[in-house]
Amino acid sequence: MLWKVTEKDQLVKMLSVSSNEKQNSLAKEADSVRKRFVGDKIYFRGIIEFSNICEKDCLYCGIRKSNSNVTRFMMTEQDIMKCARWAFANGYGSIVLQSGESTSPAFLDFLIKVVQDIKKETGRTDPRGNGLGITLCVGEQKKKTYEEFFQAGAHRYLLRIETSNPELYKQLHPPECSFGNRVRCLEHLREIGYQVGTGVMIGLPGQTIEDLVDDIFFYKDIDADMIGMGPYIPHAETPLSVYAGKWNARRDELLRLSLRMVAATRLLLKDVNIAATTAMQVLHPRGREIAFEYGANIIMPILTPTRFRKDYSLYDGKPCIDENAKQCKECIAERIRSIGRNVGWNDFGDSPHFHTRVGK
Ligand code: SAH
Ligand code: SF4
């Protein structure tokens, strides 16, 4: 069967399939579109979760500011540099610097300096002069701040819209959070010249299949270059975990639905980068590898020093918290070999969509 994905009702049907046969045919088609538009390589973005200090109170997130059980940390520049150096020496084309959201000038100045120093040091030893690619994922900031990050050397930014349904967004966030501002931030990032990534959580309480279809059209409308989405997973110390009982009952279906979202996004967007996110692995030990068979081509191995990992728990059951960067690299490279794909070492691995859209 050939899936057509230009119409909303076709996508609703696709995301609603329940037979194994249809699920598998969807994977097959998404996989062949992936092969044609972005190739066989899987690119590593080593993620450094450098601070869990957050000014926000998103109702789903384990490190929200009102969770007083969290031991707050902020890595030093030296610690971050060590991770970045390791990533570069180990052939990772790029890293992601992710943290809770802070708009304090001290935090922003710190991050700008870290980005500059990583680019300076790795650029010097890279024969191509590019150094390590840097993606930032530090939430909503002023346009001027995004410009400063960009000038410092960051070239990609991840900001999930979380859900494209403004009503649902309102229910998941405290009143001071604005859906409109989140969209504006994405527009600013794009205007500045970033490769822009967004995404949603799948299986949020109150979310419908139609919402998920709208999410995929949202990606298309804002012309995203990169997509990172994964299942919503409850964290016991958050207000949204009152729905955890219901959530548990549909874990298996949630994995299948998350995979269908990856496939449908690949079929509609074609030449973007799509991550097999860590949250997929919470639902299945091979969750990330399976996502590679549904159209994903990016993975974010964790580089955060082991001693900080347990304190960066956005959701319960986060995998790999006792491992170190070397173990994560070897484990993931082996998993990729096991499915017959290969790693794009020493390469930014930009989304072809970005180069097409900026005409390079
Ligand atoms: N503070 C930044 C970046 C860190 S949070 C920001 O919010 O953009 C990174 C992502 O983690 C969020 O975008 C959200 O989609 C995801 N996340 C948070 N809590 C989660 C949960 N309980 N289950 C699954 N994903 C979650
Ligand atoms: Fe903070 Fe991001 Fe978690 Fe929201 S999702 S509470 S902004 S870390």
C-alpha cells in the first residue's frame, strides 16, 4: 500500500492504524523515503545536560522550579570543555548543550563564553576549520540573546513547541507561559539563520490524534529543519503524574504511536533530520533502534558526567544514568551496526532541508 500524506484525514488514518501489517508497511515506506532523502548514515549529537536550574514550572517536567526534591547543579566551564573535547576527539560532529531555562545575565554570559571557547579550541585543531558543531537547547530567550549565541558560534537551536494545540499548551503550563511567545521564538531563530529544530511530546493527557496530525503540519508550516519528539513519560514529582495510572495501561500502544509519528513526519517532511530520542528507550530497550527503522537518522548519546545524570531527570526511568560517555558511545555504535547502518563520524550531518532552504 502506498501511503499518501498530503491531507489531514490521511494522516489521521495513518496515525490510527492498529494492525501489525499496516504498522510495518508504514515503517517500510518511511524507511525508503529516509534512505532517498537523507541517506543511510546516522549522526551523533553528544548531549551535555549542563544545568538543571530552571525558572519555569512546566507541569510535566521533573526539574520544574517547584520540585524541591531536585539537587540543583550547574557544570563548570572546565567540566563542559572536558565533555566537548572528548566528543571532538571521538569523532562526534556536534554536541547539544541543554539545560533548564534561565534568563539571568550571569547564565547567558557564561553560555556565550562556553560556546566561544569550544569553537575556538576545536576549530584550531580541525583541518576543515569548522570545529565542533554546537546546538543549543536552553528554552525561550530574547531575540538579542539568540543573536549573541549565534555570533558566539552556535549554529543550531532546539525548541520544542511541546504541542501545537494552544489550548492543550495552556493546560500543561502555568499562566505566565505563552504559546504565542514560543512560536515567536522559533520565528526569531529562523530569521537569525539557525538550523531550527522543534518537536512535541506524544501521548500527553488530553492530546488527540488530530492534535498530533496538526503537530506534523505545524513542523511543515514553520519549515523546521530538525525534529526531536518522543513519548511523554510521567515524573512522579510533577502535577501531571496524576494521570500516570492511565499512562501505564497504554505503554505498548504509546511506543507504536510514537513510531508512527516518526514515520508520518518522515513521509510528510522528507529531507529533515529526525532524532531517535532517549525517551523512546524508556518504553522499549531497543526503542531508539526501532525508531531508526521508522525514518529517524539522528541520535543524541549522553555526554553528561555520570555524577550529574540522576539529577537531570525530566521523566522517570531515564536510561543510561549509571553509564559514562565512553560506554554510551560504544553501546550506541554497536546498536547501529546491529541494524546494518553506519555512523557519520566527524561530520556536522546537517539536515539537507536547511541547505535547500537557504540555497546552499
Ligand atoms: N528547558 C528547555 C530544554 C530542556 S527540557 C526547554 O524546555 O526547552 C527538553 C525537553 O524535555 C522539553 O522540550 C520537553 O519536550 C521534554 N520533557 C520534559 N519533561 C518531559 C516528560 N515528562 N516526558 C517526556 N519529555 C519531557
Ligand atoms: Fe524547565 Fe524545560 Fe523542564 Fe520546562 S521543560 S520545566 S523549561 S527544563
